[in-house]
Amino acid sequence: MGAEEKTNFTVDASKCIRCGRCVAVCAGIVIEQGEDGLPHMLPFERFGWRG
């Protein structure tokens, strides 16, 4: 199970304008903008969190 499933992180692609603002304001630095322009959550395990 990935981080997005563990946290119920979802993005409505029809509403996202792909501006990257959510990436810029994410205090945990766990969101990145994917190649498709949509935000994606990075795996928490890389930060030492095991969920």
C-alpha cells in the first residue's frame, strides 16, 4: 500500500490547475508534482515513517 492510500490523499484532476502551489506549501515536503502535472505523495518510508 502506497502513501497515497495510507493517507487517503487524492487529487481531483478535473479541478487541479497544475500550478504547483500545493507542492510549495506542503510543510512535510511529501508532495511532488508528477510528469503529468498533478501532485503525488512521496513514499513516507523515505523519511523514516512506517505508517
